[in-house]
Amino acid sequence: MLNPLYQTAVILQARQLRLTLKTKIWMTVTSIVLLFSFFVLFYLPAIQEKYLLTNFNKEVQNHANTVALGVKIAMTEQNFEGVQTAMDFVKKDPLLVFVSLVQTDTVWNNSHSKYQINRTVFKTYPEHRKITIDAASNDSTIIKRSAFSTPVMQGEIVLAFSTKEIIQSKRQIRITSLFFSFVVFSIGILIGFGLARNISIPVLQLRDAATKVGRGDLTQRVLNKSRDEIGELSVAFNKMVDDLSTARQELEDRTSELIVEKRKSDDLLEGLKKTLTDLKETQEQLIRQEKLASIGQLTKGLVDRLLNPLSYVSNFAAISNELLEESKELLASDKYATDNHIQLELLPLLTMVEVNTEKIKEHSFSLTRIVRSMDKILQVNSDLFVEIDINSFIEDQLSVYRNELDETYQYIPLELNKEPEHKSLPAKILPAEMSSVIFSILNNSMYSLHERSLIDEKFKPKVTVSTSLDEEYVEIRIKDNGKGMSDVEKKQLFSPFFTTKPTSKGTGLGLFISQNIIKTHKGNISVDTKQNSFTTFIIKLPLSTSLIS
């Protein structure tokens, strides 16, 4: 439902709306021009064309009837020359296309129960022209038929006339109509121009001024000294622009004040947000440090208490193996060589005890490595970030790694591909911790390649380390073409104590520690792998400009 006040305003506005005399004249002239143009261009030509076409059809039909009548009389009198004379009646007509005498025969079957009508062309003029018996009229040709029946023959006259004159008449009518329409249109244009001097031009000036005002130019004014409605509208328009200019100045002044106040509020809000963020980070860091300190203190005690017993277990296992070896040598001497009981029962038992002792020694060493890895996690790391070029850092680390590489893995090539478009990739890192991450991943790659080489003699192992720039991150990729990993192994790869190596060779803490170190750098580490194809570790570190130490 519309607001009653709005409805009243619309009604009053409609009552105040006036049509000037010039407007009424312009509308009348336009209506007359359009109606006359429509009549002359469309309606009148259509009526005339229809009239011409109807008369021409009647004329052709009359000719066909006349020829058919002449043929009928000649055939009845068996005057075959009269048939030619009847057809000659239309030969001299310049619009004649062809005239044909078509014979109609009724053919019955042997039982005289069914019949078939055969129609054949008996005579045609022009004689060389081939016609279609069932031809119909089209835009260029009008075809009419007139039947006749005589004792000698039954048939029909097919008469075809060209519509060339009709088409020419149509064209002439359209040209004449177009000419008169142009004359009327020209007169209307002249009248319109005459009225535009007094009505249209002032209205267009007012429209252009209103458009510029709408775009923000409040310097526009309309000068019109006429005392009609357009003059009154110009005065009202100028007053409105003056009021808008005053209101805009007041609004700009107030807006400037609000902008200054908003900037102060934004600066204050930004400072409060930063302070709140710093407080939250500090609080979380304090809580985390307190938890780690309490857990670390307890775990540190456990590590210290575990290392000593493990050392004793390892040492005593080694001593037990030496004693067992000496006992076996003693029992194998000449003194006991003849005692079958000792040789058949005691020596196998000693060998079994030696194997078990070796297993105790092996697993104690593995447990020692795990405990020492846990001790490494609990060590207080450096918090001093150093800005360094990643390309140079990786190159130095690979050089150190090659020198310290175990002889078992010396045959595996190790390549470095630097970022070609950037000579320097600066990032803030903890050098010692980042070095341990690189070494840990390289050790895993070397182990995987070596294991695959033992299985496949034709296999060519390769490790590639590459650096690149990815938006605001420095990216380090370490790729090998080793055994790869399954999806299950990939999901658990960074979990503590998970390892793809045998228990005696892996602790399951290397990648877990590496992940924590990368998180300390506010980066991330991920892996892309395909079983029996490749494994790629991807390390992303923030550029030094985006890293908050």
C-alpha cells in the first residue's frame, strides 16, 4: 500500500502538469506524419498490389477459358486446325510463359472395378519447353487451368503468364510511396526545427545543466528570460543549485572533521589490537613454557635415570657376550672335545644365550637413541634468529653433509638447484636447528635410496635439493627417487615415535623434531610422495620482511 501523503502529492503533481500549445502542436504534427507515412508506405501499396494481382489472375483465367472454349469447339467439329487457331489467341501476348493442351484419359482395370486417370501433354507452345503437369503459381508466374470435354477428347488448357509487369508496378508504387513519405517527413522536420528554437533548445540546456549537477558540478546556471513554464523551471533550478552548493560545503566541513576523528580512532584501535595480540601471544607462550618446564623437568629426570641403567644393560650385555665367547672357546678345546654331552647340549644353549644377549644389546642401544632424542627435544634451543641467504646456507650445509656422509652412501649423487631469478633469498632462521632439519631429511632420503639399490641393481639413485620463491615464502624442496611411502605412512609421518625404518635403525623422532623447528620459524613442512617412485619434502619459510622474530 502506498503512503496516503505520497498518493496526494502524485495527484496534485498530475493536476499541475500542463501541456503548452507548442507541445500539443508538436504532438499533432508528429502523429499526422507517422499516420500518413504508415498509410503511404504500407497500407496503400498493399491495397494496390492486391488489386493488381487480383485483376491479373482474372485476366489470365479469362484467357485460359477462351482458349479452352476454342479448343472445345474445334474438337467437337473435328477441326484440328481450329485447335491451333485457339492456342494462337495467346501466343502474341508478351507475358506468355507457355500454353499447353493436356489430355485426360480414364483407364479401367480388367474387372472394370477400378480406374486410373492419366494426364499427358498433347500440345505445348513454345514447343521446346518442358512443363510439369501439376505446376502451381509462384511469385514470378501465374498458372491457370480451364477444363473442356468433347466426344473426341477430354482435357484442360494450362496457361502460364509472367508477373513481370506486376512486379514492376509494385516497385513503382513503392518508389512513389517512399517519395511522398519523404516529402511529408521533410515538412515535419521543418516544423519540428521551428518549434525546437522556442521549446527543445531551452529544455536541452536545462537537462545538460541538471546532468552536470548530478555529477557534482554545482557551478551550473541556466539563463532563460522567457516568462513561460520553462523560464519558471530555470529559476527554480538555479535556486536548487544554490541550496545544494551551500549544503555541500557544510557537509564537506563536517566530513573533514569526522575523517580526522576516524583516523584518530583507527590509530587507537590498531594500537589496542596489536597490544591485545601481543598480550595473547605472551600469555600463550608463558603458559606453554610453564607446561614445558614442568614436563621437561620431570622428563629430564626420567632421561637421566634411564640412561644410566641402559648403559649398564648395554655394557653387561657386551661383557656377557665376551664371557660366552670365551666359554665356547674353552668347551671347544681338546679338554672337552671328546665329551658328547657338552658338544651336543651345552654349546647350542650357549649359542642361544649369545643371540639373546645380542638382541638385548641391540634394543638397549635403540632405546638409548630414543632417550637421547627425547633429551634433545628438551634442550633449550637458541631464540636468536639470524637473517641469512637461503641459497648460501643450503650450499654450505650440503658441503658439510657430503664431507660427513657415511661411506655406505657415498655413491649416491646429491645436487643443488638454486632459484634462477633471485640471486638472494633472505630469511631469518636458527642456523643450528635448521641444519639439523636438513640433515635429518637427507638421512632419510639416503636410507630409502640405499634400500632400493639393494633390491634393484639397475636402479640409479639421486637426491635433488632446490630453492625457489613462492609469494611471501622461501621454498626448499628435497626430492629423492627412492621407495616412496603409502598413504597410511604419509598420514602418520610427523607423529612422534613413528618410523618406516626397522626399530634398530630409527627412533621416529627426527621428523617430529624437524616439524617443531619449522613451526618455530613460523613456516610449514609437508611431503609429496608416490610409492616406488619418489618422495619430496617441502619446507616453506617466511621471507625476512614477513617474519616476526
